[in-house]
Amino acid sequence: MPGPDRKRGILTTDDRDYLTGRKNLQSSSERNARNRIRNRVRNGLYDFDYLSNDLDEKDVAQLATTDGVADEEVFTAAEDVIAFLFRLCAQVPDQPGYSVEDRFRELVQNGIEKGLTEDQELLDLKLDLRCGLPRKRRLELLEKIDKGRRLSMAELREALENDYFDDSFQFKAVDENGLPKDVDPKDVLSHDDYGGFR
């Protein structure tokens, strides 16, 4: 990707230097810089309406290719656009029945539909997006499942929602009483078995 000293885009060279820590600002200057950056980003996002609707196809083609070959730097930068849009969606609190993933999926689908030409039609979009635990916590949860350790309700929900239990899950062998081996019989009793919880 082109370096931080390139010509101004949404951000100036000074903005990039500030964001990457190459430039330190005093407290009041920092507040002003952050506000200026937010305003530029907001206005830059609004400008995409013009880019997606009014920029000539030949200009878009020249952005996408160099000498007839895909400009990989541009497409890497486009991935960063998607990454920023996902971060943007993640800042909006979940609503009942409408998660960050739902918002992002809707954003992608609506964006694709806006970008279609008159002779194109979006027939199907399968964006099976599920964001789970960070890698380290996910591996810890998978280890707990593999070793048959007790899961909290939140861990069980996480495991079920992200298909951590599948056909390859190894269940423990049972002993002569029909109970899983190496499991304390008290752990499989319900509250009714103890009496007094009626």
C-alpha cells in the first residue's frame, strides 16, 4: 500500500502522522485534529454517493486496473474500506433481533444493490457472518469442550451459535451404569433428584 507521505485523500499527511503516532499534539490541538478527522471521514463517506452514482465507468475502470491488470494496491485499500465499515457498524449497540453482523450484512447487501447496473440483478447473497470470541478465548473454549469440562451458559451459547459442536465432536464413552466415564454422578442429577425443590 502506498506510504503515509502520499498526497492528500480524506486525510492529510499530518493527519496520518498523528494517527500512526509519528506526530504528537498538545491536548487542545489533539481535540481539534480528532474533530477535523471525524468531519473529513463523515464527508468522505457522503462523497461515495457521487462516486458510486456519477463517476464515469471509464474512470472506475482506470482505478481498478493498471495496464489491463487488476491494481492490487487499490483492492487491498478497498479491503480497508470494508474493515472500517465493519468497525463503524460495531460501534452501534445491538438491538433486540438486530446485531452488528445483521447491520453489516444489510449494509453490504444494500451497497451491492446500489452498485448494480440496469442489466444486473442480485439474485442471492449468502453472507454467513458470525463473529465469535477472540482467537485465544475461542481455543480455550474448544479445549474445554474437547475435555468435557463444564461450560457456563455464555460459553454454551457461544459454542452452539458458532457450531463448535458438530458431527466430529467426540462424546465420552459410558460406563456400566450408562453414565459418561470420569464424570461424577452428582453432576448429572437434576434438582428433582435432590428432593426439596418442589
